[in-house]
Amino acid sequence: MDILHLVDRLEELFNESRSIWFTHSVVVDEDRMLDLIDQMRVSIPDEIKKAQQLLAQRDRIMAQAQEEANRTLALAREKGEQLIQQDSLVQAAQTRANQIINDAKAEAENTRMEADEYVLQSLSKLEMEMERSLTQVRNGIRTLQSEKQAKGK
């Protein structure tokens, strides 16, 4: 289950709770609260799996980019060798081969940077969502503990 959906349900439970007059405390259905917390504990590993999938996807993209760069470099070398064999085109062939190699390196680096940026953005978003959820859970726990203490007095 999506952690954000569970956080929404937790907030809904809080909003549906009865407030205690002249305090900032509410009475929360303990069973529903504990059920939501259990579901969150189960859901968080799913979010971690998603992050791991993003990392694996990044690695695949980088491997593909490296493979593409290697193919491009091999093609550039092959074309360069063919052009060198032609006496009248030696200088032009060398220049073109260097340009192809530089273009391939630039393209591979650009692809790596884009993949890193994508993964960084995705992981940052996931981190923020998880921090928000954790803060809400801690707030709920603190509220329940303060209510419990208030009732015990």
C-alpha cells in the first residue's frame, strides 16, 4: 500500500477524532491508529524497494550509455583506420575521428549526468515523503502519549 495513502488515512483518523475541550488534545481510536502504524511499517520496505529499483534502473541506463559509447568509439576507430588508409584524406579522417570520439564521450557523460539527476530527484522526493510520514507518525505517538499521561493524572 502507498505510504502517502496511509499518511492520509492517519490524518483522516486524527481529523475524525474528538477533541478535548480547552486543550489541544484529541481522543483517537487506538485500534485504528495501531492498525495504520502497522500498515506503515509494512509499506515502508515497499518504498525502499522502489528506491532500489530506481538505483537499478540508473545502473542499467549507465551501462547502456557505456555500451553505446564503446560502440561509438569502436566505430570511430574503425572509420578512422579506414580513412587513414586513404592518403589524400588522412588529415580530414583524423579530425573527423577525433570529433566522433569527443561527441561520443560528451554524449555518454551527458547520459550519465541525466541518469544521476533523475535518480537524485527521485530519491530526494522519496526521502522527503518518508520524513513527512515519519514526522506525522511521531506527532501521532506524542499526542497519544500525552493523552495517556493526561488520563493517568
